[in-house]
Amino acid sequence: MSTATNTAAKLPGLDVDPFAPDVLAHPEPLHQVLREAGPVVRLTRYDVYGLGRHAEVQAALTDWQHFESGAGVGLADFRREKPWRRPSLLLEADPPHHDAPRRVLRELLAPPALRRLREQWATAAESVVDEVLSGAAECDAVRVLAQAFPLKVFPDAVGLGPDGRENLLPYGNLAFNAFGPVNELVTADAHRVAGLTEWVDAQCAREALTDDGFGARIWAAADRGDLTHDQAPLVVRSLLTAGVDTTVHGLAAALYAFSTHPDQWRLLRARPQLARVAFDEAVRWQSPVQTFFRTATADVEIGGTLIPKGTKILMFLGSANRDPARWNDPDRFDLTRDPSGHVGFGMGIHQCVGQHVARLEAEALLTALARRVERIEPAGAPRRHLNNTLRAWHSLPVRLHTA
Ligand code: OVM
């Protein structure tokens, strides 16, 4: 260790609460403070460290040997506190335990395995758009597009039964809140935890799933010996936890971006092949998943500061995605930039395993919209839905002008 290494005592501390309602509603001012304070900051309120710059966030994400996930990727330290549910075999695990579930899902959700869904989802997107356009010109883009489309295609693709699907969004909302502190967002939903958990866990059983979806394929992987039969339901649970709210708010981010950037919508309409890059740019620009924690596995140095073993480190993905040291004009939503390298899907061994599913959904919906809609005009104030981890929307009133 160099003598220049800062001790925790010397590192300036910030007393801000990254999970306070006003920060969740509008995180950019805090992000700027974090990036300008240095490569690493101490967040005294929670006794954790924070990373707001792209270089350090990317470095921590790719160094799983020093920044572990097995102690939980929220504020709670699973080594000392009982997790609210059995830890995820993917998100909350490290190699070697992480490897087998990851390999199974990676193969299941890789582009070649998704090809069979492409045409089906394009047709489904067209029908969602047709239905919206046959109604009133003014609508809530969150409800009728960003929620309606994923809920129309994803639960079927997993192989869920018809009943109880209204539990999916509330369960994801709960899970993403649970990564933060036990604040008002968590306590307000406490009465729903048991019921939602029971429903989700029941859907992960082989008998609850159709025989041709992702769920059945996970169970088939267990039959082949690629997973244990005890692991299979938890891997299905990962799809149900991470696969719905994320895509809904990713699509909402894209729709918000286009409603506020009509020139970029014109560009997409002229070049619909840009739909995928547009979605990634929206994920960079809004960062639907704002934060995750890691835990130091040893005393580690970041930017000259020593982080003691066992400390939680909060990575501000949304801040890294707008770091001016990494991006030109970072606050601009711009289809002509190359958004690759954004950390909105994470990076490294835990990088979102469902990202190809998300991109396929986005491509289907944006393409169907671009074909028929000339302009997405804001028709009222958009309203955020606050969540400890998600940058989410309650509503996004728009007027759709048909071509
Ligand atoms: C999981 C999972 C994975 C990614 C995100 C997430 C709630 C959950 O494996 O359950 O957020």
C-alpha cells in the first residue's frame, strides 16, 4: 500500500441520502456532486462508499474478485442480516456458484434462442399499437404501451398460467425497493411481501409452467444435469423478478425520450434500423436501473482511497452513464452516438443476461410505432414512480399523431 493512500478519516464524507424522495425523483444534481467530489466518496448516512464516475464504476463491475455480490447487491449485508427472500442464484452469487445458473440462462436468452420469438413479438407489437391508435389520440404511454406490450409477450414466453399476472409488476417493484434502505417505500409495501412472494414462488414450480417456455427450458436444463432440481425454481424466479419492471421502465424511458426529442423520432422513422441503438441510448440516458451495491472482499484501493474489507460500495450506474469524462454532451439523447460501454445493463460477469430479450421487445414496439406514428407529443406532465433502485414512471401522457 502506498503512503499516499487516503484513510477513511481523511476522505471527505457526504451526508446526502441517495434514496430520499427528491433525489430519486431527480438524481442528476447529486450525480454531479458525486462525480466532482472525486473517484470515490464516503456516504456517511449509510456508512458506505459511493462511485459516481464511469471509470471507477466500470472497474468495480468488472473486478468481481474484489467486489463481490454474494453479500447482496443492496444495502443489506447478507453476511449479517437475513435476506428478505432466498438470495438469487445469479444476482446475489459469485463464482463458482454463479456459473451454472448463468450459463443456463445465457444460452436460453441468447439471440439465436430468441429468433423463434421475433416474428411473434413483431405481430404482437403491431396489435398493441393498432389498439392504442383505434382509441383516443391522448393516452398514457406507460400504461398502454410500456406496460401493455411486455405484459402481453413476456409472461407467455416464460410460460406462466393466465391467473395472477397482475402480481408481476408489484413483485418487481418490491424486489427493486428491497435493494435500498428500509425507508417509506419499503414499509409502505410490507403488507404485500408475503402474498406476492407466495404467488411468485408458486409460479416457479414445473407444474405451473407451460411446456414450451423459458420456464420449461430451465427445468429441462435441470433434467440434463446443468442445474440441480433445487436450483431450477430460483432461476425461474430470476426471470420473473428481473424481467418485467426493467423492460417496462426501459421502454418508458425510450418513449419519454422520443416525446421530448421530436427530431430523434423523425430520425428513427427515417431509419427504423436504429431502433435497437435508440433503446440502448435511452437506457444510457435514463438508466432504468440506477444503482447496485458490491461488497469489498479485501482491503481495496480506489483512486487512492483504501476501502476496508467487508464495506458496501454503491455504484451509481445513472451517474456513470452521464459522466462527461466518458461521454460527449452526456445529457443529450442522441441516436447518432455510440452508446456502447454504458453501464445501464451493468458490465462484466453479472451484466444483464436478459438484455437481448429487452432489446427484442424494444425493437418490436418501437418499429411498430415508428411505422404508424408521426409524432409523440407530450400531453401533460409526466409523473415519476419512486423506487429505491428503478428510475420508473407512473404515467406519461402523450398525444399520438398518426402518419
Ligand atoms: C434476480 C434478479 C436479477 C437482476 C435484477 C433483479 C430485482 C433480480 O436474479 O432475482 O432485480
